[in-house]
Amino acid sequence: MKIAQVAPLAEAVPPKLYGGTERVVAYLSDALVELGHEVTLFASGDSRTRAELVPIWPQALRLDPNISDWFVPTFMQLETVARRAHEFDVVHSHLDYFGYPLLKRVDAACVTTLHGRLDLPELPALYDVYDDVPVVSISDAQREPLPQANYVATVHHGLPADLLRPGTGEGGYLAFLGRISPEKAPDAAIRIAAGAGLPLRIAAKVDRVDEAYFKSTVEPLLSHAHVEFVGEINEERKSRFLGDALALVFPIAWREPFGLVMIEAMACGTPVIAFRQGSVPEVLEEGVTGFIVHSEEEAVEALRGVHTLDRARIRARFESRFTAHHMAERYLALYRRLLKGGPLGAGARRPGGIRATGSEGTRGIGSESTRATAGVAQAEA
């Protein structure tokens, strides 16, 4: 099968540091190649991939000090994809709604994975217009605020099986990994660690949009003796950071669309203590891969039982549910369904859809945006 993957330009594929959407696109593209398919990736020029790379801009927009208008490379990307769409069986976009006018008109089967939040007030009006564009949710919970979209599948994210190594938790600390923002709630993680009497290490980036929150709410707490702010870390450091942790603390204060860090922790055999928000009950198995709680007090109490969880079993659950090959196979099943039914991007809405999840029994265009789904100017993946 000839497949085009269209990635956000905010980060390289995969990102040099933080970035969820582009990381997933990288893992999916490589897995599809490994499964014998011809994959073309439209992304920034500093991307690394086993697919054929079509570089749209020399480097990731977030790391380019000279970029002032993110719309310019984005429009270049959309035009490039439009001109080459006839070469592919499937065009798979990760640009959120930015690609919709294009995807409705190209001569190929098209689908868009929605990586961000769907509870923004403008989206119902948008999807009343684009109610025939086939979209993929990354969790069933993600769909709830926007039921009118034309969902054709739910596909959970996956990681390469050998990307992260299992650890022993010998560091004895709690880990917080991601970005500093109100919805990720690192201040709650600090209070949870203090209540449990455990050290906390925070590996996270601070976006410009979140600097005020960081300075007013988080930075004053970093002086506490039990807190260490590590900053943004790369993929090479992630295995040890998560593997040495006693547990990952995930005290989210928003409707999390997926939460890639949860399966990263599981790949390291590390238990997750997470608030019951969004996708968390779909990803975590209570008492197996972690504990799902409703409050900071419950999180402190759950940490008392974290030693009862089997780290080898947590790793095994990752391998059975959340590898990149599992994700790629589910997308391939969807691609075949789209091709069998005709190029859905041509405009005919198809009712129903299929569910293809990883369960058994933002920022930047197309990424986990919180206050700007498009994320073109200052938002980052």
C-alpha cells in the first residue's frame, strides 16, 4: 500500500525533545515501513524516518529562531500534498482541521487523526460543516464533547517495543514528565509527593503560553527540598528517568485525549498514579498497571500500595496493548476499510465506523493543543 503521512511542522518527526503528535507519527510511519508498505512522510527537514521524507521546511518550527509566520510553511505543506495526492492509496493527515478543505477534494482515500482536545467551543460549528470528513479518535473518551464528527475508528497510540527499557524503580522517586501547564497540574504532583513523603523529579518543558502559570504557581514550589526540576529531556534520557522512578504521577486537570506518557511509563514497567480524567480508564488497568484516583488525597493513599504492582507484568501489558506494530496494524485495517468503501475524502459521509483500539476486552497544528487547536503562532506540540 502507498501511504502518505502528513505531520505537523511544529516539531521534527520524531521530536528532538518534547512533542506527542510528531512522536506518534514517527512511530507509525516506521512501523508501516517495517510491515512492507511504501510510506511518504511530509514533515520538517530535520525529521528522521524509515519512510521517504518530503521536507517542507528545513527545521521544526518551534526550534527555528527565524520563523515569524507558521502559516507559510503550513500552506506550502498542504499544497505539496495536494499536488502529489494522486500517487497514494491513502493520505493520512495529523494536522487537525487544517487539511479538511484539501482532503475533501483530492483523488485518494483520506483520513485525519485528531490528536488534541475536542471540547473547544468553536468545534461544533466547524464539524457541522465538515460532518463528512472521516476522522480517527485516539480514545473513545476524546469523542464525548464532539459526537457529531464522522468518526471511523478509535486507535490508541503505540511505541516501538524496544524504544524504552524496563527499570527497577531503584531511584525511589516519583516522576512527572510532560509539560508545565495548568491542565497537566505539576503543582498537584508536588503536593502529592509531599503528602507521601517521597522525592519528586519533574522533567518538563515550559511553553511561552504557560510561563505565567509556571512563575506564579509552580516555580515557588520548586524550592521545596523534595522537588527536583530536571527540565526538558530527550528520548535517550527517558528510559532511565522513568525506569528508575517508583511511579509516574499523572494528576491531570483536563479531559486528556490519550496521555502518551502513561504508556511510556508502562514500557519501563513503572506504575502510574493518574486522575480519572479523559482517556485514563481506557489506558490504565486498575491494580495492574497503576491506580486511578479522584483526588490528591487518594493519590497519596494509592502510593502506599505501589509496591504491590508487578513491574514485569506492567511491561507485559504494554507489549500486548501498546506497541507501534499494534497501532500500525489497526491503522492498516482502517485504510483497507476506507479503500474498500471508496475515497471517503471525496465527500460522501459513511455512517458508523469501526473501533480499533489498543484495549483488550498542544500544541502546534494537529497536536495536543489546549488553548489553540490550530496552534500556529505560539502553540507547540
